[in-house]
Amino acid sequence: MKKENIKKMTGLFAAVFAHTGHISKEDAKEISGLDDGTFEQVYQKASTIADKVTKTEGKKMDAFLDHYAKEIEEWMKHFEDPGFF
């Protein structure tokens, strides 16, 4: 499960850049290594992040990281090993 969650996080990261036109959706899917169905779920989450970031005034990278962190919180629960960080 941890490997799948990392793929989702990677896919989400890449898909935000696809939504903003920096890479293609196909490139983002390839980067993620996810199957079609799972990637589509991740791609939808990326849409939310991209929309919020593009509407942000000021430091867009800070906004991106904040929204990205909120989206991956559930996936990170699988890494709550005390020695992880």
C-alpha cells in the first residue's frame, strides 16, 4: 500500500502541472505509474489544487504546497512510523 500511495502523491504532483499546461496529461500519467482509474481520481484532485493556486494572489508556491499537503494527508497516514521523519 505504501508504494501505491507514493505513486498517488507523485501523480498528484505531476497532474497539477498538467492542469496548468506545463506538461501533458499523458506525461503526468506516465510519471505517476498509476492505472487509468486511479490516475483519473488523482487528476481530479489535481484540478482542485490547480484552481486554488491559480486564484491565489502572492506566493503561489506556498499556496501549492499548502493545498498539496492537504490533499495527501490521508495517503501519508500510512507512513506514521515514528522513525519515518
